[in-house]
Amino acid sequence: MTAARALLLTLRPHQWVKNLFVAAPLVFARKLEDPTLLVRAGIAVLAFCLLSGAVYAFNDVRDVEGDRAHPSKRHRPIAAGHISERGALTAAGVLAVIALAACSVLDWRCGAFAAVYLAQNVAYSVKLKQIAFVDVSLIATGFLLRVMGGASAIGVPASGWVLICTALLALFLGLGKRAHELAWAQRSGGETGTTRAALQGYSLPHLRIAMYVLALATSAAYVAYTLDPHTIGFFGSDRLIWSAPFVGLGIARFLGLALWFPRDESPTEAMLRDPWFLAILAGATATVLYAIYG
């Protein structure tokens, strides 16, 4: 494996889809047809992708010894010796500087949100990911910072409803990943602390209950958003409610991947390869775009 390919794999480009949340304000502010704001949002998305990659590289250097003892993570480029730890840290630093500079040029607030995002992820990698519920809360905060960074990049206020739905959805996804990890550790007969220290603070029955509650709360919040008089007045119609069934189906499908029919891979990765989830996502995207711009 070449050093360039090893670095690219370390940056986890398949995970960058999460940074599409940076573009959410552009869509829901009805600015998607503005070419100038479209470019600014694109730069912000790319900058957060670079930040995410830098964080993944830093995290893999921190976890290199544990990854080498893990049955699947030992194949990560740094753990496998395809790229040096020093090289990965240097690349992470360069990417972080470029990303922060780009965000700051767009808007100082975007730069500030990006800096907080980077700082909290470094703190997460160093210590906080070992604390149950704090780890998932920081993941949710990361999604909120993406949305606020994207809003500031195009000069619009972040919608309260969008922030609420984002926070609930991020908590739901984060707990789903922890539930899957805990179930995997129990099935494989390993100690939970050997896979992720924070898992010792979680209980699978409690995680299931929390996920069901968050699934309902997320769906209800989205429906409330679509039916809010301000939302209907802003979009000029009540068609956004048509996308609510897709949201419910997507949440149900994730529950299946995380709890009901789990696979070996993480549910947040499995859903990006699952044809049913991708079909639901395509339907939701098309419906939202038609409701807002049709």
C-alpha cells in the first residue's frame, strides 16, 4: 500500500457524509439556488471534511496499540504500519490549519465553530470518549457545530427546529453505535473495556429503551417542525410533512441495523451500504427538495 493511499484511508473519506449536515442550513433556508452561497457552503463542507480527517488521523495515532490488538482495527493503516505515526500527525496538523483558515475566511463565526469542533474532538480522543454518555453527548455536539458552522458560512441564522432535530438524531445514532458495540463485545465473549472503555458505563437494556425514546422524540420533533406555522409560512406550503414518513422509515431501519438485525460492522457504516436505507434516504431527499423548491 502506498503512503498516499494509506493516508487517504486513515482520513476515513467514507465517513465524510456526516459533514453534509454543514449544508443543511443552505437547504432549509431556501438558498440552494444561490450560486454564491452554494460555493460558500461547499467550501465549509470541504473544510469540515478535512477537520474530520485530521481528527481520525490523530485518534488512530492515540489508539494505535489498542487497534493492533483488535481483530478488525488492526488493519487500519497506522496500526498495520503502512504510514508512520509522525507522518499521520503531520498530515493531520496541515489539514487542520487549512480547514480552520478556510472557515475563518468565510466568516469568523464559522472559524470559531470549526475551532471548537476541532478542540472538542481532540479532547474526545484524548480522554472524554472513555466516559459513558459524555462520549455520545460530544458526538451530538459535533453535529450541532457542523450545522451552526454551515449557517454562519452563508450568513443565515441556524433554525432552532433544525438544531433540535439534529441533536436528537445524533444522540440516537450515537447510542445505536454504542448498543451495537456492547452487543458485539458480549457475543464475542470479550470484556467491554477492551473494545471501548466507555462501554463499561452502558447497559444494553437501558440503551434499547433510550433508543426507542429518542426514535419517537426525533420523529415527533420533525413532524412538529413541518407543521409549525412559521415553517409553513416560510416555505409557502405544508408539503414538507410528506417527508415525515421517510424520516420514520429511516429511523426504523437504523433500529434494525443496530438492534434487531445487527451486522458485524457498525450500524452507522452499515446504513451507508444498506440498499433499503439508501432508498429511504433518496426518497426523503427528493421529497424535501420538492417540498421546499418544487
